Amino acid sequence: MDKFFVYEMQTLLRAFIAVSAILIGLGVKDGGSEGETPAQFLERYERETLPRWNMVAEAAWQQKTNITDENTAAFGKASLELAKFSQKNEKQALVFLKNNSLQLTFDQRRQLTKIADIGTSAQTNKTKLKRLQTVISEMEQIYSKAEVCMNPSGDCLKLEPGLAELMRSSRDCQNLSDAWRGWRDQSGKKMKDLYQEYVQLSNEAVQILGHNDLGDYWKSLYDTSTFEEDVAVLFDQLLPLYQHLHSYVRRKLKEQYGPEIFPSTGHIPAHLLGNMWSQQWNNIADLVNPFKNKQLMDVTEEMKRQGYTTKKMFQTAEDFFYSLGLDNMTQIFWEKSMLERPEGREVVCHPSAWDMKKQDDFRIKMCTTINHEDLMTVHHEMGHIHYFMQYENQSFTYRSGANPAFHEAVGDTIALSVQTPSHLKSIGLLKVGDEQDKEKMAFMPFGYLIDQWRWSVFRGDTPPEQYNNEWWHLRCRLQGISPAVKRGADDFDPAATNHVVANFAYIQYFVSFVLQFQFYKAACVAAGYTGPLYKCDFYNNKAAGEKFKSMLQLGSSLPWPEAMERMTGQRHMDAGPLVEYFEPLLDFLRKENGDDYGWEEKCPENPPPCNARTIKLDTSLWTVSFRASGRLGLRIFD
Ligand code: X8Z
Ligand code: ZN
């Protein structure tokens, strides 16, 4: 449940499991099948599960790194076979759990509960089950194969690297707007019907198990009945910081593009933030840097100058983890990972980390580009691998994160240390500079709103005809972002994002962005660091490494507050360390902004076009010429 393919597989496979049991007609007697005790059952489960999961993982890897009909069919078939096996075990686990005369230990009960937790697999109708798999696979293929043909160059670009690079580096409003619109036309817009079907099929499946809807099932992974409220509280705590960052960036962007293309509602047009989804803003650092004479905290150019390869980026990350006393990547990792987009075949490019459930077989799949952002993503992905390696000796059911957000937070915690100016200088990627990373703050509303939208869709509060309106309602209200161009009835922008298409929850990233500062602070304290939090680099510190290990080795064998306590001494999510980290930034932004911050709740009716500026200029010229001839006053071009 903690990383990419596991999510996909578990949701999909669970969808297969229930039906298989019906088909094979299991004859399970009360008290356990064939006289097995719970302990014997768990032991056998352990022995038999790994090779089967490994087989499906291989089929999934083949499919994601070479999307063909044949590989898609092979993956489907392998999933079905695993499903049969898993269903049998799920049934048996339930029998044990329901038998009150058995004295189950805490550990046995926990393992059996996990084995019985079948999620969307509860669907008993085989046709519907297969359809769900097909629908997700079709959406993913549309997304992976989509291309936008740009005018006037005529080049047709995929998302990675072409469109992502354009959004990163172009400073031409029209070009950015065309790419933004084009991507949505070629991806999300083509999936509205499929998505509707997906919502219906997944909900129906988890309802059989007693969940209200798929969103409820996803939330259940956090083991707390107040999860939705808990994240809302965190969001409210962070909102003022985001509002100030937003306002500051808006002002800088107005200087760059002219105020005319900004709506009067205070929103920032979504195509101007250096990222296809306006989710992270690091790529416009050059436009918003307050210190013109300082080197940017972006090591892209320096990596290029030094001839970095993608392999070198991964080795750089590997070295940091190793310095903490964690393991190096395995030989199989280097042999089998896909670290660049291959030529001549379609692949799913979105980065993911893979636990193949076989000794030493851990892999990363990523279409890496040599730039700062990807260097950080490499650390993120390698964090997943280290989690896999640390809990490898746990029993199969515990080989996952304490909760999904823990898995997302590991590599990011490391990246916080890597991102410090002192560390980047020490590895020769930065010469001068003492700036603070702001990107994490930019992400918060985006990380929060994707699943606000999905929870509402799964709950049925947002019907299909409102899908896109509600999406923009959230984007405008929570993120302060408005569409680059007016949206129409056919648009379906949520499905222009990877995780919505891939049936992969998102709230774990929001939670992870809180947790990682808790982990970061704990590592810094363990390392004996006492300065301002945002400058802490715990490179080479074995005590910090030990803290990590104590948390990671647990996997999901204990409830997540226990895991958190090992690392941080705390048992709850706490935005305190995040707020502490950003305190200097907030002070700076408050002074810069004064009272000028915030935006209206509602989206602008008509987003101003890129040529609003030209029109304005033309008017001015026209007016000036009138003025020059003494016939018209100044007011016309206020
Ligand atoms: O999807 C990812 C990782 C893979 S688990 C690269 N992230 C989110 C995204 O790209 O949307 C990391 C941060 C947010
Ligand atoms: Zn991740």
C-alpha cells in the first residue's frame, strides 16, 4: 500500500480476489481449514505468498516499462492467479478472526486482519471486476501515450520530458497556455466517461465489504476515525503561510508578465508557475528570487556543467543514505532499474519504487532528467527503497509503511538535508547562496485538494456533470489558482494528473509534507544540531541514521504512532516543526506583503488571455497618440 505498484496491485488484485473464491468454491470449515492452527496458517501463508507476489510484480514491471497489449494481458492474467490464492487466505483469515474461542495473540490478530483486508476485491461479479481493471488500464494508457502538437513549431511533445520541460523553462505566456490547454485536451478530456465508470465500479466493490465508498476505504489505512478532521486542522494551520507565499509570488509574476493577464479575483493563472499542475514552484525561482545578486538554490546548471549523468544522480543519493549507516543499493537494483525513458517503447514515466518481493530485488522506474527537481525526486524514490530494505525481514503482511504517508516522507526528509546550502556546497553543486527552500509550502493546498475532490466524488456529493466545476472550485478556493483558459462542459482536468488516472490516493503526500519535518527535526536533534532548523544537514550522522532505522524496520508491524514515537518521541501528526522551519520565510513574506495577500473564493468568470497585455499596450499607444494631439485625457488607459 505504500508505493506505486503495490497500491495499484493491491487495489486491483483485491478486486479479483473475492470473485475467485466464489468461482473455486472454497470449502472452509469453522475453526480453520484442514485443522490448521492460526500459527500454522500464518507460517504457510508466509512461505507461499512471496513467490506469487514476485511473479505478479514481474508482470507489472514488464507492463509499465513496455506498454503493449500482450504485456497488459499477461499482467491481468498473473493478477487473477494471485487473486485466487489471496482469496483463499482472506477467507481463512476471517474464519480465525471470527472464532471467539481462539486465543489469538496481538500479532496474530494484526496479521490476520491485514490478510483479510481485501478492499476493492470484494466485487463478486467477474465481468465487473475485469472491467475495473480495463478501465484503469485504459486511462493509464491514454495518459502515458498523450502528445501535444505545439504551434507554431509543430513539435509534438509528451508530458515527460517535453511538456514538463516547456512548463519549467518557457517564459512565454502564450506558449505556456497552449501547452497547458493542450495537455488537458489530450489527457483528462478523453477520460471523463471512463472515470465515471471507475468511480462506480470501485465504490460498488468496497461497499460489499461495508465501506461507504472508495474514499472511505483509502482513509481507513490511517486507522483513525477522525482522519478527515485531522488533516483539515493541519491545512488550516498552514494556510496563512501559503497565502503569504502566494501573494509574494503573484506580485513577482505580475512584474514578469504584466498585471493585465492576472484576474481581478487575486488568483494566479495556473500556467505561470513552472509546473503543469502548479503543484511545485521551484522552476520559477529565477523570477521570484528576492536577492538578485545571489545564486539560486537550483543546481541544474551546475550538474549539467559537471557532466552529471542520471546514474551519477542516483549515486549522489545513495551516498547520502550510506553516510547515515544505511545500506547501498543492491546489484540487482543497478541492473534492473529503469532510470531513463527508453527509446522505441511506451512506458509509464511517473516515478515509482518497486519491492519485487524477492531477495535484493528492488527497483526504481523513472524517466530522469538532469535537473534540480529530479535530483530531489531521486532521493524521494530511494527513500522508498530504503524502507523496503529495512523492513525486508518482517513477515509479508508487515512489509509496508507504518501508514502510506510514512513511506512518502522518508526520502523527502533526506532531501531536506541535501537541499541545505551547506550540503550542496559540500558536494560541489553550489558555490554561494544561503537561501531557504520554499517549495514545500507551495505544494500544501495541491496535496490537500486532490483527495478533497475525490472523496467528494466517491461519496456522490459531486455528480459527473459537476466533476470539473468542483475541481476548479477547490483549485480557486484552496490554492488561489485559476485556469489558464476558460473551461468548458467537456473538460475534465482532474484526470490530467497522474494519481487520479492511476487510482492512487494523494492525501499521503500532504500528510507526508507534515511528517517529514517531524522526522527531519528528530534526525537533527539526534545529530546534536542546535542552529535554525532550515539549515540543518545531518549528512554522515550515524545517530540520525539509527533513528531512521528504528522506525523503518518496524514496517507496519505496529500501529503508526508507535513507529513515529521511535523516531520522534511524538505519537501524533504535528505541524510544529514545519512551521518552525518556515518561520524565517514567513517573517520575510509578512514584511514584504503587508496587507496585500489572499484571493477571492470564486474562480474568475473569464480568465484574461495572454494577449490582454498587448491589447492594453495598443490602447495605450492609441491613447498616447490622441493625447499627443491634445484631444483626449489620461483616464482612458488607467
Ligand atoms: O508521485 C510522487 C512521487 C512518486 S510516489 C514522485 N510525488 C507526488 C507527485 O509527483 O505528484 C512526490 C510528491 C508529490
Ligand atoms: Zn513516493
